[in-house]
Amino acid sequence: MALKVAIQMDPIDAIDIDGDSSFRIAEEAQARGHELFFYTPDQLSYREGRVLAKGWPLTVRREKGNHFTLGEPAEIDLADWDVVWLRQDPPFDMGYITTTHILDRIHPDTLVVNDPTWVRNWPEKLKVLDYPDLTPPTAIARDLEALKSFKEAHGDVILKPLYGNGGAGVFKLTREDRNLNSLHELFTGINREPLIMQKFLPDVAKGDKRVILIDGEPVGGINRVPAKGETRSNMHVGGRPEKTELTARDLEICARIGKDLKDHGQVFVGIDIIGGWLTEINVTSPTGIQELERFDGVNITQKIWEVIEAKRS
């Protein structure tokens, strides 16, 4: 069954076709005979009861420097389409949140992946709070004294923006570190959001495991090892992906959260596990598909589309 698939994502010309999950999703959709349309979030609009998007018919190919072709520009009514992929990267700001409100107008008659209501309600670093026994000690606060108290109790900590992504703005503070005041001034001068602080997990030196779940079921994982001299393991900042196996603890975590994710329309999710502790549940624009497929020799994206096609049948 051929589907009409619109993809809301960041500019397609700048992506890395060997690592970008949105490209892989589009590539597999095309191979399955689905029609593709590409648009950027700023071209989404609500007008008099209709949800519209200005963009282009899309063809993709695995050819560096020539990985896409756009058709003639057009404005489409997303209610006429079968699937919309919500795939722009964070930061999870009011612009991002507004797109989820607009896409709520068409979902589920047009299937939005992932369900925009729960993408909005489950930011990566907040959803984990539903599972305090699976996560390292965590504090979310804007108040400096609250952050100081947490740091005093736990020693080495990680401080990061609550709604950031890709490892940007992540700092490790040791017990002896005296930079918390300065960092607090920096962050609070930029925005009005709280910060998140977690107990530092030394096992991050061995890697930060990204586990992919499809419709609530784990399909595999990759280990992301920090570059020399780095605390952060994100591939955006030089983390090295390695093949890994899911442990009994990984599967326990997945079993605990999987039904919740499935029941709330989160088809493609990437969770982060360090030393057996759940640190993030990524529902906005997860990555890791291509690395996992290369390491395991399995077509993970096929499984994603099988779930979506079943929902549209």
C-alpha cells in the first residue's frame, strides 16, 4: 500500500547521509513505494481550520553531494496525507512546541509520528522522572542554592540545559570545582528555564548506550564512547559509535517503559543508558538507526515502516 508521507525536518541539504536517521527513514519509505514531501518547520501553518505546509516533492538517493532532488514547490493540506514525520531537531523551544500544537489538529486521522501531544509532554530529560528508580539522582532547578545543595550531596555532577540536545552546554563539575556560580549566571542570562543536574556516572568513560525502541520494543543498541579528553559521548561532538549487545539490565529498563511508549504513540524512540542507569528518553528526533543497521546487519527502518503501515491499513 503506497502512502503519502510528509517529512517535517531541518534543511535536507546539510544532512550527513551516512548518519542521519531522517534520511534513512525517507530512503526506506521511497524503496517501499511511498510518496515523499519535504518541508521545514517554519513552513507549517494553520489557516481557517486547515493545517498547511509549503515544501517540495522529494526524491532521495545514497549519493554524497547529490543525495536529494526536490520537485516543484507546492503547498499541501496535511489532512490529505497519510503520514507526517515530526523530525526536526531540538532545542525544544516554543517554536518546536507550537508545531506540535498545530499537528495535533490533524492527528490521528493523519498519522503524526511520533504522536505530537506526547512529544510535547515528554521532553527527553523530563520523561525519565517517571522512573526515579531507573535513573541516577537528578535535580531540576533554576535556584542556585538548590543546585549547590544537590552538588554538595552528590559530589561530581553533570550540569546541562534542560531543553538542549547533541551534547551542547554539558558540563562536568567535580566536588572541588568552583564554576557553578559562573555557569548559573551564564545559563540564566540566556533564558528563563531551569537547569538539570545529575550525579556523574564514571561508567560514561566506557560509553553511553543508545537503545532503539520501535513501538515499545527494543531492537538493538549502539555504544557511544567519548572522544579522548571529553565527558560527552554524543556523536555530534565526536563520540565514537561501537557495536554492543543489550544486557539484562537494558532489557529490564525497556520492559518497564516500553508499554508506556507504545500506548502513547511513540513509534521511534532512542533511550540513553550509562552504566545501567536510564538518563534520557528521546522522542523528539532520535538518532542511531544507521549505525545500528551497519553494526547488526538488520534493516531496522523496515520495522519502523511495518508498524506505520499497519496503523494505516
